[in-house]
Amino acid sequence: MSNNINNPNDLSGESTINTWLADPAGGPVLRATLAAGGQGADSLRPVGKMALNRLVEVSQGAFTQDMIDGLVQRVESGDIPAEEPAPASAPVSAAAAGPEVPVWVEKVTQGRFSGKTIIVTGAGSGIGRATASRVAREGGRVIAVDISAERLREFAAALPEGNIVTVSGDITDDDAVAAIVEAAGERIDGLANVAGVMDNMTPVHEVADDVWNRVFNINVNGTMKLMRAVVPTMLAQAQGSIVNVASEAALRGSAAGAAYTASKHAVAGLTKSSAFMYGPSGIRVNAVAPGPVITNIEARFDSELGAARVRRAMAVLPDAAEADALAASITFLLSDDGVNVNGVILPSDGGWSVA
């Protein structure tokens, strides 16, 4: 049954998910759509600050643009599903709730990377793409690396004024790594090791060799190979900055399965060892530890035990951040603004690490 009412409002695909859920018309429409797919509104809580349109990109096909357009049209027509009244709860005063937190807006620093060549892996999507884009828009020459040539072409086309060299290849392959360094040329000022894969949340007694080996090969071996390849150039320059992407899983045991958690602890170890070794030579090596981020890296739960344990820990997750917010942390460490920072594993997690 629907309530056919005339309910004009300003809801659109650009409105945030939280705005939709709080709206007397948008909330019932969106919740009905989620229920039809066996989901509840709680499934969208970590991405509540994201525009509804972004679900098309990040939902792995669960939401299409036609579905988003249909939601907007249904609200505009006043065809609102009836809902059971929500249980009564104690009223919360506006003073107790506090003012709405303003949405963070990226502020580009013109010229911050002028004259610098920065290698960014995983540049075809997610955090890598956001980082490569930020460096390019701030005047840097970007060596954009990704396994997908198609994603790289689309990225470069989106920034026609950027100084972007694309290199498609597998960062675990020595020939591909050599091609990346060759594309960079005589000077390499920075490396952002962003490329990585998630595991399937399995604890150690259930982890399969193929999962373990794939996660370690990309997250650890690929990271090490790029570091090993760029350090000689940086030593000759007596200058350089390397930023690895670790994870909250590098700081705790409750963020992922055994393979991913161990791999990101290894990334933290590589970072600290290298910072100690090369700091006196003018090379800074740091890592960023993201919390929940809206990317195309999919987390699967192939273990009943792993799902029960990790999902319980995820109950205290902060809202997921957009990739641009992680790029802000990474580019700070890459840039000369991070001059006195070396050997740090920087949580960029919305406060998850202090929960």
C-alpha cells in the first residue's frame, strides 16, 4: 500500500544518503528499495554522508543509475510507501544533538608538487586515483600505475591538463616495475604505494594458500619491489618521500582476516625499517592507515567465524570517508609539508583507532 501524496522537496541524486533517510518521503522510498533487496537502512550507515548517486559506483552493481532515477521520480510523484510507526524514543534536544558537522571540502594547494615526479600505484580507482589526481592538480608529474589500462585511460582523459604518464602492469612483476621506473625518468621525488587487495575475512585455521599468497604478493611483495626500485634514485638525489598505504589492520587484529591483517603489519614493518635506514640520507618513509573508505575494494566474508567476529568489531566504525580525504593525508606526507615526519604510521580513520 502506498500513500499517494503530493510531497514536493529538494531531494535529488546529489542529496546525501542521510538526508534521504531522514526525509518523510525519501526515507520510506529508500528503505522500501533496500528491503526489496534483503537489506536494511543500517547497511548504508557507514556511507551516510555520501551522495546517493555515488552508490552506482561503489555498490558493486547493487544500485544502478536507473534505480537512483526511479527513487527520485517516485518521491517527486508522491508515491510514498506506508511504514509502520517507529518505536517511541526519548526526545533528543537540538542542544544535545549539536549542530550538523559540515562536509569536508578538498582545497587544492596550487604548485605544491611543481617540478616533482610522483609515482602512484592503484591510480585507476579509489584512493590511488584520488591521490594521483590531487598530485596532478597541484602541479606534479604523475606516473599513474594500475593493472587496468582501461581505468588509466579514463583517469588521464578526466584530467586533460594534467602531466600524467600512464603505465599499466602488475606491480609484483619485475619487468613491470622496471617499466614504471623507466617511465619516471631520471628523477623520482615520491612514491605512493596504494595498490592493494582485501582478503575474505578468514581466520588462520581457515585461510587458503591461494588467498594468503595473493594478498601477500600484492600488498607486501609489490610494495617492497617498488620501494626497492625507487630508493637508488632517491639516494642519488639525497631526497625523496615514500608513502605506503597500510590499514587499520596494521594497528589492530579486528579489522580483517589473517592474511590481510598480517600483510598490513608487514607493510608497517617495511615502512619503519626503511625510515630508520634512509632517514639520514634525506628519504622520508611513512604510511597511512585508513579506516573505512569508499573504494571499489570488495570485502568478502567466506568464514562464519570471521564474519561474526569482524562484523561485531565493525559496529563501532566511524562513517566511511571518500577517497579524496585519504588523498589529503597521503599528499601531505608526500609533499614538503611533511618535512619533519618520518617513520610514522598515520591513522587516517575518522578516530576509529581511538575507539
